[in-house]
Amino acid sequence: MSLVERVRAAYRRIEQVDRPEIWIDLRPEAEVLAEAAALEERGLPLYGKLVAVKGNIDVAGLPTTAGCPAYAYRPAADAPIVARLRAAGALVLGTTNLDQFATGLVGTRSPYGAVRNAVDPAYVSGGSSSGSAVAVALGIVDLALGTDTAGSGRVPAAFNGIVGLKPTPGLLPTEGIVPACASIDCVSLFARTVEEAAFALTCLAEPAQVHTGRFRLGIPDRLGPLEAGWAEAFEATVAEYAAAGAEVTTVDISAFLEAANLLYGGAFVAERYTAVGEFLEAHPDAVDPVVHGIITGARDIPAHRLFADQRTLAGLRTEALAVLAGVDAILTPTTTEHPTIAAVAADPVAVNARLGRFTNSTNLFGLSALAVPAGTVAGRPFGVMLAGAPHDDLKLAALAGLRGERVPIAVVGAHLRGQPLNHELTSRGGRFVSEVSTSASYRLFALDTLPPKPGLVRVASGGVAIAAEVWDLPVKGFGEFVSRIPAPLAIGKVELADGSRVSGFLCEPAATEEAEDISEKGGWLAYLG
């Protein structure tokens, strides 16, 4: 698929998912198509990658709103991090919705609408980088920029089944970004795989070299309350790492938990008032009331309390780094629970506060962190977080990659996103990888089944390219999935347009003799209309 075709497919995908709350400003399709047509590969490492940018990061030609229309300004240039992406060959589609002024872990505090979860729209997407995360999870873009001060690049990754890489503070530039807490803000990266996120980081910065050898993984001595089924899911993930060769040991995370409470419960929140407090005081009716209360409530914190908290934090950081000195990373659930949009509306501050238990401390300590998918619980994504010492960004990526091989599979019909059998993939830890098409060697038939599904048959001549999606599954999940496939369908090797071959659905030719040939539609979704 050419770059121009990929851009067109992305805008079709935007229409298909019908999630207008993802975007604050979406660039006109014609404008992005012209940029795609003019872009020359020239060895650019991120050539043709489609990108979404959180709405508190400057993108030339679009207003920077930070989720507040009254605050909007038009930047004269891209933020340095956006400029680096474009120089590496990426195409920006637009700016995305967020918890206003990057204040929240829920994704609902925005006049542009609550960003609904990519898997279950009744649940929150997570924030504050909500739109960026959902744009990746729904397959609209390849990569997205967020920001992460307290977990804003990791919590939404966990809730939407994608990867959230929070680099060591200072590794990526934060100029041209509306600050939350400027001294600890980070740019974060969203991708569908660890490999994509880590590669993007190497294209945008110069992280330290990756660790080789056996990994030693620290597991908390106590986790505290978690959503039903999450403790068991976490234990299963620990077992996967151990089976993959990691040495597992128990560690005391008291210092991490105490520091997490300092971020909002102490004086550090006053830095948010420094960033935008005067604007909030002058425009109280233009600001989300919860955001307004959090930020303006920090106005009168006395200076002596900040110095006391800094002294406390320094001691906790020494303890935390001592713990990390004995392991390569600490593994925790990324967050504590997955609330519904209604639950957040009923108790916005308390619910939000619980979500940051494991994420709030990492930037205060100057650490690296990586949130990765770890299967599903009750049909919704469950994620874990690896926290490491400063500049261990690529070490965390290598460690994340230990946990089990995954098998790609091409689907063309009832298992596509939004179709009735998609849950058979997601319930077994399946992750969407990309939209693709087969080589021009196939015919597609509408089978008489319940639910309706197509049959893909390879032919010697007269074939066409058929729209498909590539997913991947853990080895165990792949085996379970394949064992339940009913005749006349079977799993074989499907040739994609780029010449590669992956496991995928094929159909016994005899079953298509009385079936309608729908090949000229180009795919199952086009046939359904």
C-alpha cells in the first residue's frame, strides 16, 4: 500500500469508527495527501508513519488548546519533538483530545467530550493523553505523542491495550508544550508494539544501549486493592516472565507508594498553578470545574511546605534507587482499576487519585517506565508497567520483549474489528497490528453461516487483492483459537500485498460452489456496506 493510499485508508478509518471526540483539530485530508505525495523516502527511518499529537503540543498550522478553547493560540512553529518526527518522515494527521491542561488520568475532563475506551465505550479511555491512545488503539495512526507527568502516557495505554513508553525525564524535549508540572513533564510515545515504540524513541533521541544477559525482575511485596481478576492476571504475567528466563524476586515498594501520594497530596501540585493558574483565575467559566479546583486549590500552598516535601522526596528517591539497584526493573500493574465513565462522573477526584498508585512516583524519581499489554480481564485490556532506573529505556523494552512469542494472523471477515467474532481474538490476548491487503491471488465468497462470514480461496488466475487485518496472539491463545475454528474454514498461509506470508483464514473450495462471489467488492466490510 502506497503512502497516499495509507493516508486515504486512515481517513476512511476515522469515518468508520465515528469517534469525533478523539480529535481537537484534524488536518484536511487533501492537505495530508499532498504532503504524502511530496514526501520522498530518502532513507527516512519513520517514513510514512502516521502520527497523532496530543493537543497540548505545538503543531504548526493548528491551534494549541491544551483542551481549553479559550486558551488556544497558534504556534509559529512545531514543537521540537514534532519537528523531529517530521524530519524522520512521519506525517501528522492532527491534534488529539486530552484531560484539560493535562490534569487527569481519566480522559473525561474536556469540553471536546469524554474520550471513550477503544474496546468498551462505556469505560474511560484513561488520560490525560486520551485521544492519542485511542487513535493508536483503533488503528487510525501508527504512533502518537502524549505527555506524561503522573501516568498520562501509561494509564491510557493500559486501558486500550497498547504500548505506552514514558522515557527518562529530559530524554525528549518538552519545549513547545503547555506544561503541567514543567520540572517533571515528559513526552510519551504510543504504539501498538514495544518494538515500534522503542524504534521511534531511537529515531527521536539517543537512549542508552540495551541490556543483554539475564534479567532480574522485582515484584512488589504488596499491591493493594485491585479490580476483580487483576491480581490473578498480574500473577500470570509474572509467571510468563519467569518462564521466559527472568529471575523474579520480591521488593519493598513503600518508597514508591509514599512518593506517589506526594504528587497531588503535597506541595508539588503548586507547579500546575505556576503553569496556567493565572489563566484559570481570569477565565473560571472556560475551565472544567474539576481541573479548576485541583489547580487553583494549589495557589495558597506555603513555600515552606514545598521545601519540606522536597526533603522528603529526596529521602524516598534514595530508597527507591537502592531498590532498583538490586533489579533490572520493577513490575506492577499499570493502574489499579478500570472505571466506567459513569463512575468517574459520580466521584471524579477519588477515582482519578486511585489510578495513579503505581505511576505517580516515576517522574518525581526521574525514572524510565514502559506500559505494555498483558492480556484481558472480563473482555477489557489489562496492562502492566516496568519501571527502571534513569536511562534504562531500552533495557525495559528488551525486558518487555521476553514475555512470550506472539503469532501474527490475518483475518478477512467476522473477526475484523467491530465484527461479531472479534472477541474471539481479544479474549485470548489478541492485539490489532495493522490494516493490510492480500496479494492479488484470491477470491472472496459470502458463506451461508451464522454469523455471516466470508471464505477466502487462493486461485491460480483471476484473483484480486482482498482487504484484511493482521492481529497477533500469544502462542497459547493462538493454539486455543485455531482449535475452535469450524469447517469449512481453516488456518493456512495467506500471502499479503508486500509478498510476506502469515497465518490466516482460508476456505475449502468445495464450500464456495454455491456461495456468492463478492471478490469485486475488495473486502468483507465493503460487501456489508
